Amino acid sequence: MDDLQHRAVITGMGVISPVGNSLEDFWKSLINGESGIDFLTRFDVSDMPTKVAGEVKNFEPTEWLDKKESRHMDRFAQFAVAAGKMAIKDSELDLESINKERAGAVIGCGIGGVTTFEEQKEVLMKKGPGRVSPFFVPMLISNMAAGHLSIEFGLRGPSMTIVTACASATNAIGEALRLVQTGEVDLVLAGGTESPLTPLAFAGFCSMKAMSAEKENAKEACRPFDVRRTGFVMGEGAGILVIESLEHAQARKAKIYAELVGYGSTSDAYHITTPVPGGAGAAQAMNKALESAGLQPQDVDYINAHGTGTGANDSTETAAVKALFGEYAKKVPISSTKSMTGHLMGAAGAVEAIACALTIQNGVIPPTINYGELDPDCDLDYVPNQARRQNVDVAISNTFGFGGHNATIVLKKYLEE
């Protein structure tokens, strides 16, 4: 890593997820192997082939937002503000003491306000154009998560949204890292948010035949790397991290979860939904991330896999790890926390980055649950079913999205000098 670059550290985190709406509940669920996946309750799926989802439970917007304000925000933006407030509180950041011209927000979101889109289309068809909400557009557009966070906290530095499908949040964290490294900002709120559980979006993924066909044992619907896997499980949630320059964090004596040290982003340039066979793009993203961190593959102690539970993704990601890591691929622990949370789409990379930071801090690797039958194409160490106590100094997190987007970040244990 270039010595002229500023070092970036994670000092606060907030999460809204199917396995918990606090860091404590989220982490407890992960290490206990508790699934947040269940039969979908938000709307009728009796005529759809997929019945399960990773729904956020017990989320009340007015616990985080003024009632009037919350009514003018789509659920994906509500999630982002709630997780952002949680992260700011966790960081113990005094917003009045920072230079807000040097503080920004970079948020990933794959779909945006699809709930609002569907609701307002119904209003248009049944009641006419005059009844469409004047808040329709600002509730719909994906950039409003970053916009609301910037407004909420008065952050006047760069504010932007990254849309790279399921890689969105990891790309957002990576771009935030670059802003800190170059010295453009002192801190960034970075992460991702998504609330895609609507009849139209759900039906669309069902039509692709990409989602789990489990109809009896909802908790076992997501089986990453297992030969019985039948598809991914759609989920929702948000993860927001406070990423600061090391100097800024040290000056205020902040607690540090981990150091963010590397980022790689590539494109398969192959197909709109299918990963390139052999995983060359994924391998290159991991390689670029490690190179930017000044690390070698054998330095990695844990991989939080994209691990969606689809046939093509899991075998391709395994092939990519083998291609880059060689013989060491058999030794490095890999797990998919999606087996418990479901696939949080544009928020996935942020929630999984938080899982990596907590893994480093606590020395416990979350498991891949529902793993029971070996797939010959997926023959690595996926930390099956039980959490593993192990020191982790370096973790990488992979996310890959439709369109061939690949993104990897590298987190490292912070050691005081």
C-alpha cells in the first residue's frame, strides 16, 4: 500500500437485518447459526413457486424517524437512516465537532423504492394521475438513502449512490475507502440498503427460476455450497459503517473495530446474469483487493463468501478461490452468512462487511448453516453449521452482481502502534 495514502478504519456500525436490528442481536444470531429466513408474510405468495424470504422483523420506523418524515420515505431509505443513526451512536462521534465539509455518504442500493413504485402505480390506475403522491419521485430514486443520511447528519462532503446490483454495498465501501485514502474526506458513512420484497420484484425473480424452491423447511431454504441448493433467498435490510481516517479516529480516541485496507472491482464482461465460467472476474477482484492492501492470498484468515446458494454462483466462487489461492484454498475458512440472512441484494456487502469486522474483533467465524451434502464442485472449508473460534487478522468479503459486477474488500485487525 502506498505510504502516502491515509489509513482507513471502521469506528461505528449499524445494522437492520432479518437476524436482528442491533449489532448485538445480529452477531448473536450469526454465531449461534440462527436463521432469519421464514415463510414470507408481507403479501400472498400462494401462487408463486418461492414461498420464503429474509424479512426484517419488528422494525418500527417511528423509533428512528418523525412520523410525518417516515411517511415520505420508502422502506429502503428508512432502513438506511435507522442503521446510520445506529452507526453514529456506536461510533460516539460528536457531529458538532467535526468538519462537515470533509464528511460524506456513499451508499449502495440495487433497486431503490420499488415498494413506492408498486403502490403508486396502483394509485394511478385506480384513482388517476392527480392522486399520485408528490413524494413519488423522491421516495423512488435510489440515491435518496445517501441523500437522507447527508441531510440527517449535515454531511456536506461527497454524497453518492453506487448501483451495481448485488455488489452495490461492497463497491460503496470500496469507493468510500478511496475517498479516505486520498485525503478528500476525514470520514464517510458507507454501506448499503435494500427493501425489495414486493409482489412484482418477487415475481420477477421467481420467473428467473433463481430463488429457492423450498416449501416445507423455511429455515433450511438457503443452502450455500451444498449439492441440494435450489437457489437464493431474497432478503432486505441495511448496513452502515462509519469509516474514518486513522488520524481522525485517533484524535478523538475512537474505538476501532478493524482497518479497511483493500478494495478490488472488476467486470466479467460475459453475461447479464450468469458468472463467467471458472470465475476469472471474481478471482481478479480478490487479487486486486489484496494487491491494494499489500497482502498475499496466504495472509487471508477468512473469506466471507458471496455464497448465494445458486448452482452457478457457488461453484464459480469456489473455482475463483482455487484459482487465486492455489493449495491454500483448502486451508482458508470460508462461510456464507446468507445462509442465515438471505440475500440482502444491494445491502448484502455492507451487512457482510459488518460480519467480517465482528469476526476480527471477536475471533469467531460464523458458520454456513444448512450444509449437509458435499458438492464435488464445492469442496473447500465452508465452516459447516457451527461457528468456529479462530483468530482472524485478515478477512475478505466478496460480492458479485448481475451484469458481471465483482467487488471485494479486505479488512484487517487494527493493532495500536
